Amino acid sequence: MLNGQPFEPDPGDSGGGKRREPRRILFSDKVALCDLFCFMQIQLNEEPLEVAPDIRLRQLRDRLQPQADILILNGHAETGDPHLVAGDQVVLIQRGRIPTSEELETQLAARHSPGVYRQLKQATVGVAGLGGLGSPVAVALARCGVGRLILVDFDVVEPSNLNRQHYFVDQLGLNKADALKSTLDRINPYINVETHVLRLTPDNIPILFDSVDLLVEAFDRADQKAMLVETFLRCRPGVPLVAASGVAGYGPANTILTRHATGSLYLVGDGETAAVPGTGLMAPRVGIAAHHQANAVLRLLLGEVP
């Protein structure tokens, strides 16, 4: 209901990227004269909405989407009934109901911190290597809504990858880049995933990653890590590079750290524990490092120090 009338979409609200004018809605049958001029603006399901200043969260739900049983307020699943304040971001979700395509994009980011999704959607991140580090990094960034991912790996999925890499038995034999893209498309169909099945070299690195806002190094071999870091820092000075070193075994999780190495280079890991005979690569510790890398990416994209 909108001011006592049926609440119906305005055809002029969609398309064209135009700024949408906020709707206005009252929640009391007895409205003081001053209330007609004292609306505040919130965001409801990513749409601007003007409401009276004494509105509670469940009042909003009961009037506009009474079947909703998940109430997200500023990224938090709210179980109480707080008063809303200007600028609040509200998402209403009904369990078991399949949302429309437009609704789904909003609901995918409903638990994000306010304002984060819009920034991440504009970003481009490269991931060099799609194994134990690169595949979970890409999954994490897709779930966060990074708008464009450039994924590069020459290899195929094989059985020994499955103990730590984000692939499945039915993907054995597929190119890692193609298999991972298929998974990411299922996780978040609203991002652009660009793949390249090839081996990275000093000649193609400047071309493949010329448009990235940030690059993730996720190689296995030390010589390839050094090549990528040296090449990228030379061809894209000032663009952040998040690399990893020392993630093998099952040592203490808290020895995995994120630190600023030099200039635009950030390094994740303990810096010591390499994969050698007697020390393998295990999902928990590799995954911790990968999510350190993904979190560093988010912080850098949002203007924070990792």
C-alpha cells in the first residue's frame, strides 16, 4: 500500500540507468500535518523509499512484504524490531521463494556491509593461477560481487587437486579456467568472468592484465612467482599485487599473516613453509592463505590497508 493505495511498481522506475525517484509511504492512519513534510529516505531492496520518521522495521515488512521472514538491516539479519533511521538499507527476503533475476542480485549482497557492493561491482581483478590459492580466491571474490574477474591458468583439473582446490570430480580433465568459470557462473551470474587457458610469460602478462585494478599471484613454483611479481611490478607500477609464500603443511593457522612487502606488493603466508617431500599441501592452511589474499583484495579495492 502506498498512502492507503495499492503499492504498484512504476514503469518509469526501471531501465536506462536513470536516477530513480524515491517512493513515499505512510504507516499511520492518523498522520500529523508535519508528517507530510518530515519524511526520511531509506533504501528498500536497493530502491529509494521515503517513510515517516517513526517507522519500525517490522511495520515496513508488514505493509510492503508481509511474507518476508528474513529481515536484513544494514547487512545484519535483524531479529528485533528497531526504529529505522535515515539512510538505513533494508532487504526483505521470503524463505523458499525463488526471487526474480533483479531481486536475486540485491539479495545476494544483502549481508554485505552497506555501500561495499556498489564499489566492488566496478572493480576488475586478475587471478594468475587457479589452483589451491587461486580457485578459492576467485570463489570468494565472486561471492563478494567483484564485477570482473580475469582468470588465467594453463593446466587441467586432475585428481590430486581435489584435496584443496575448488573443483569437483565431474570436472576432472577440464581446463581449470573453464571449470572454474562454470562454478562461478552458478555462484554469481551477475559478474563478468574472462578466462585464458595459457601459460603466463613476461610477454603476455602486460597484455592480459593491462586493465586490472589489482592482481592476485597464486602460483605453486617459486621461480614462476618471482617472474610474475617482477614482470607485473615493472609493467603496472602502483597497481597492487597480492602474492603468497609459505602455506604448506598443517602448521598453526595464526602463523599465516598478511603484510606489506614493498611498494604495491603485499605478501600472505608464513614466508617459510614450502611444499617439499614430507610437507604437503592441505585444504585448511592453503584455504586460510587464500582467504587472507581475498580479504586483502577487498580492503585494497575499498581504500583500506590490508
